[in-house]
Amino acid sequence: MGAESQEWQEFGRAIRSRREQRQMTQRQLGELISWAYSMVSRWEAGGHRPPVEAIEAMDAALGAEGRLISLGFRAAMADSNRLRKGTVEAKASTWDEDDEMERRRLLQFAAGVGAMGALGADDAVRKVLDLTMEPRPLDDWHLACADHLHAVRTRPPMQAHRDLLVDLAALQRQLSLGGPDTAELYRVVAVLASYEGSVMTRLADPGAAIRWYRTAKSAANASDDLDLRVRVRAHEAGHSLYGLRDPGTVLALCEEAERLAGSSPSVGLVMTLRIKAHALAQLGRHQEAFAELRRVLELAHRDIPTVEGWWSGNGSINLTESQVHAAAGRTEDTAKAVESVVANSAITDYHVPVNARLHLAQCAVVNGDIEGGADMAAAALDSLAPPYRNSMTTETAQRVLSAVPIDQRQHPAVAQLRHLAITA
């Protein structure tokens, strides 16, 4: 069963990487999963698509915690897109009915395994069966977007990840059927794939996050919605500041999105400018960051609508203000912005008020209060229950640590914060 696509090659590299981390040979892995080691070699080379049972067995044997299943799911989605567009390299002689059945089994399997982690067996079976039902109306998909946004904001990231995979699998099946709603379904894919990129960022899996954002950008392009294309790129740039990419690269992403947006006021443009201000602040280019913040404020006052999951108006502005002012050590401005963020915390992601408090701690450290800032940051991190501690908070805590002068990094309060950030 031939594969030889970029996605299956990436899947193969992931197997090899996990296997080598565990100092395991191909023969040993083959014995663990009850497959010939020669097949393991072929799967790692990306030339053969493994059956779902083998993917499940390898994911368990290598302790991948669903990562291999997610990669296999993404590769199956790519296969389906190529088949739908008539661009599959393999002709009918190599892509037959058995291949299509195996692809569908993989999509169903990915959804089922994703659901099993957070749901009972009966509910997981129901979700798999959902994939074989009639296509869902657009209103249902719009409701699903709202549901997943709520989950991302309020639930542990692993649970949000598993539930997203279920609907992404069902959505891919519906897209493969074609129909008049294809453009709108691509909009839904762009939204849900962006949410999945956000969740994988929180789970500190930068490779998976970047891959899902790539899927989101492709779907946004296919939807032919310019503002959505810009929004997805701004969303990726913003999350890239939390362990995916360095601030200089994020700045380049913002400039690309800004060129795409043009000069007309839009949600995508104001999102892009606020992330640009964040990146400049992290680079220590404070005057430029303030200039971009002023552009955000000016643009936001020109009737930019609130769009759930993308732009929350004053909430987004206040968080940007706290980041930009904290990096420059502006205590009064930072405190005012943080107060506004915390006061509106009921309508934001659970980590946002924590990050705002970390900005205040960073500001204190920048101004020389090492012990006070470190204690403040440790208290902010400790306020999150363990399942909710994610890279959005730990990366922000790292900014507090980075602001500590080298000769004071052995201070007990700093050491305590470092330990808490690492364990979180």
C-alpha cells in the first residue's frame, strides 16, 4: 500500500525519533507491536501507510500519548484532499478501494482514540459512528466552533485536543463528499485547525502546532475569505511567541500578514498589529512597540467588530498594553492594564489573568525588585491547578526569569520560580 507523501514521511520520521529516544531498534519495536521489523523500516521511510492497528500499537509502545495518531490522522486528511482534487500521484492501479477503506478506518480510529481519553467507551463508539452519518448542517458546525472555543478557554488542553480531533475527522469526511457548502466548510476547518494549533501550543508541542496552523492557512486560502486568511496568520504569530518561534521570526510573520491585509481597517489587521507590538517588546525595541500599540488603539476605535476567538476589543487591547508596558518597566501603565485584564477575566482564556499577573511581575523585575517580582510570579503560576498549567503561562514566566540580571539568578526566590516554571 503506497504512501510516499510528505505527511507520511513526516509520520515516519516521528516514529524513528521516538524509537531512538527510547534507544530501541526497529526489530525490538517490531517485536513489541507484533509486526515484522522490515515493515517498521518501511513505515519510517514513509513509503508505506501503516494500518490503524499498527499506528495504535506504535503510539502505545513508544509512549507517544496520541502524537503518532494525530500525525496519522493529518496524513490521512492530506490523502483525502489530494484524492478529492484529483492530484494524487498514484493512479487508479495503486489507489484502489482497499486504500480508501483503510483511509476511512484511520480517520474513524483517530476520532475514536481521541474520544476515549476523556469519555467513556459508549460515548467514544457513538462519536465514531457519527462519522458515518449524514453530513451535518452549517449551523451545527458553527455551534461546534463555539463549543470548542469554550472548551479551549475553560478546560485542560489535553481534553480540548481530544474533542477537537473528533470533529476535525467528521469535518474532513464531510468535505470529501463535496457540495455547495464547501467554501463555508473550509472556513470551519480554518477555525478549528487554528484552535487545535492553539491547544498544541499549550501542550508544548511546537511541531504539531505549526503543522495545524499550516492546515488552517490552507483552509483559509481555500475559503477565499481575505480577513480570515489574515486572522489565521495573526493567530499563528501570536501563539508562536509561546515557544513555537523566536520573536524575530514572529515579527516577519506579522509583516507578511500586514501586507496581505492591506490598509483597510479589519479584524485581521488589528490582530496583526497587536502581535507585532508583542514581538517588538520582546525584542527590546520598546519605542517601536509603543508606536504599534498606538496604531492598534487608533484602529480599534474605528468600529472594529468583536469576533469571538479572534478579537475581544478592549480585552485584547488591555493584554497588549500589559505586555508592552511590562517589558519596558512602566509600572503605573502596566498595573492599570493588568487591573483591567483581571476585572474581565470571566470572558477570556483561563490563563490570561495569570499571564497578566506575570506581566506585572516582569515589570517589577525590570525595575530591580527581583525578590518581589519572583514571588509575585510564583504565586501567579501556583494559582493554576496542575492540569491547566501550560506553555502559555510557563513561557510568560520564562520572560520574568530572563529579566533577572545574571548575577542575581541564584537568588532563592528566583530559584523557586525557576523550579515551579519547569515543573509546571
